[in-house]
Amino acid sequence: MDSLYSAAADGDIDKFRQHAAVPLDQILTPNGNTILHIHITAQPKYGIFWTFVKEMLKMCPDLLWKANKKGETLLHMAAKHGHTDVVEYLLQECKKAYQNHDDHDQELGITATRWMLQMASHEAKDTALHEAVRCNHLDVVRILTNEDPSLPYDANTACETPLYMAAPQRRGDMQRF
């Protein structure tokens, strides 16, 4: 399994094509991280291998919704690490199944996206927006709040909303928040 974890960190698509018999959403670390959790956290802010992310989601769409043992989704990880392009892509993928349909189906896409945005970690009940604010990733904060303006008011178990978390940090660039 260590070689698969390394392949995920490095973005080695061929390694996972060879393991086609094993569903990709079942390849997990002891903490329940998927190959895409590993990839997102292993890459520097601008180092994501897009081909890897897109191919893995094409091969196993269930990876989009898979949370680790802490309840952190790919959106949590991308927000925490400031991967704005990944955040946008994951939200786009969430809506994708509903894009070419009537208004009712498009509304289902919006509902699915809101559900993804509101998914919270198990213990702390942090959303992806909590993670983005905590790590001061303002571009991610903008993307998430533009997608659902009600998000800054969702409280975690410490009764902290993302808006509350941002308030004490109001220095310099946080004023743009």
C-alpha cells in the first residue's frame, strides 16, 4: 500500500490504472484518507497535477464525496491548503451531473453543492469555509461564500462561525473579507 500512497502523492495515474480491480474509493490510509486526500495535501499550493485529479474522479466519481475518519472531504482539504483551483473544480464537479437538464435538475445541482459546502468534520463540525478562514486563504473564502452566502453563519462545536473566526484576524488583508 505504501507504493500506492506514494503514487497518489506524486500524481502517478498509471499506478492506479494497474489496480483497476480495487475500487479507488476503497484505497484508504489508516486515517481514512483517499488517494485524492493524499494528493491534495502532498502538493504545494500551486502544484496540483490536474490530470491526476480529473482522471481519478472520472475513474471513481464517489471520491468526490468520500470523507476521511475525521469527516474531512476533498473540499475541506483543498480549502485548508489554499488550492483555489481545486475548490472551484470540486464545486463544478458537484453540479456537473445536473448541468444539461431542466430547471428542476439544475436546482438539484445547487442543492447538492450546498450540501457539499455544509458537510462538517465529525468532532469539530468545521466546514470547508471554517478551514479556509482558519488558514487565511482569502481566495478560497471568496469562492465558498460566493457559492453560498449563508455559509459564514454556520457554527462549529465551539460555537464559532467562520465570520466570528475572521473577525479577530481583521488586519491588513482580512479587511477584504
